[in-house]
Amino acid sequence: MDKCIFCGSADIKVTEISGGEQKRVQCPLCTCYIVSKDAIDDRIIDNILQYDRILFSAYLRESVSNRDPLRLLSSDIMKIPEIVAPYKKLIPIDKVNKVICYIAESSPCIGGKVPFDIEKDYTRFYCKHFTELRQILDYLCERGIIKKEEKYRGIVLTIEGWEKYERLKDVNINSKKVFVAMSFDSELKSIFADFIKPACKECGFDAERVDSKEHNEKICDRIIAGINESRFVIADFTQNKHGVYFEAGYARGLGIPVIWTCSDTFKEELHFDTRQYNHIIWKDGNDLKEQLINRIKASISINKR
Ligand SMILES: [Zn+2]
């Protein structure tokens, strides 16, 4: 294995683990993943479209921390087209907004430079190829939203850029809708109906979720439409469902605030560094309801309305 099976980067570090049965791959684009030897030997990845692999690289980047890499068996690799299906629904302006939010959130200060490497960073924004990201950056430069160093190695958000970012964050400021991304397991039905929905109601919002177990064309459209019109998103990572990572990442890309939650029993299984997003870790429904009300009042209602 001399190249990353998803993004094709040759700049990878491969370590054999579990007596050679698995490989731990450290990739500058895909963070880190563990793949079983048979998945590589059987060349299962060859059946996955190139663009699906790039989008999966974005998924890994969005949801995985180096500390806790995702383990991929042959069966997981076969599921890639299903996992990345919603990413294909993104329109160009979604990618543009994601770039602006990323630069703003990575800026050390006003006028601070954000290091950039177009050839490595394009997967972060679900671009098909690095030329797509270059096009977006050229556009942002022409509009005075960013300033660049040669070849975009460093990018500075201009004051106009900060203004644009603030407006992006104020998206759907008058909406009363809340999109809830979570597992649809029957065990969690009551968590939504008896605790999440009432918590939102108490704060003046109406929580909705798209009730389906799997992603398909129609569901993807409903999910994206639901997020597009919501004031904020609640993403519950209990049971660690693939779709929730997408939905949270998509909302953030649009500047829609996301409240991250997870039950106490599943917190160890979260793929990413939980401290980064300040998760609400809940013990039971009542605990979740109380914490949610506090969080909504503190971060959504008072500051933004
Ligand atoms: Zn990679």
C-alpha cells in the first residue's frame, strides 16, 4: 500500500497492527483510519467511484480524530456510496460558504493568516478536484472576501469577509425551526418526542426530524431542505450514525449553529475529539432536556435573536 486508498495521496504513513491483519494509515488529507488487510487484498476499493472516495475523505476529515481512527472492514468500504450520497447534493454556493466559515473559524485573529494547501485541502470542502477549490478561492479574492499569498499558501479574511461570515451565521435568524439529526432506533424515539422536542418548544422553537433509517435520494433532499430552513441543528451522536456527521457538517458549512449531544454510554465511541465541540453529554432524557434548554437559551436565543 503506497497510496491512500481514498484520496490517492502518496504522503502516507502505514503501520501494521494486530499481527499484520490491519493497517493503520495516517494521511494528510483523510486524517487517520484503520483498514483490514483483506479489504486491501481483495481490492474492494476498486469498485468505488473516484469521486465517492474523495467525498469519503471529506467525511473522514469531518468526523475522525487522530486519537481514535475509524476501523474499516470490507463491508464498511462497500457502504461508502451510501455514506457519501448526501454530500453529492451540495450546490456550489454550499461549498463557497463552507470555505468562508472554515477560514473565519481557523483565523487566529483579525488579519491573521490561515495556512492553506489547495492540493491537500480541497477534500475538506467536498470539492471534486483541487481546481474546484482554486476556482472558489479566485472568486472570493475577486469579491474582496479574502486576500491571498502566492499560490494561496496563506489566506487572510478581509473585513468584508468577516462581515460575510457574520451574515452567514445569522442565516435563518427568524426561523423557528430546529432540525434534529439523530439515530432512528426505536429506543431513541422517546428521547426525541418526550425530551428534545419539548426542550425546543420551551425555548420557542419547533423541532423536527426526518424519520427514516437510511439515506436515499428522496430522504437526502428532505434532509437538506430541512437543514436549509432551520435556525439551528441538534446533532445527537448516540449510536454513532454516519448520517449525523454529514448533517452536522453540512449545517456548519452553511453557518447554521449546531448543538452537539451524545448519551453518556456512547461518548467513548465518538469518532472525533469531543472537547472541540463542547458536547452535551446526557445521562437520561430529563438531563438532556435540562441541558438543552440551558444551551439554547445561552447560545441561540439571547445572543442571536
Ligand atoms: Zn487520504
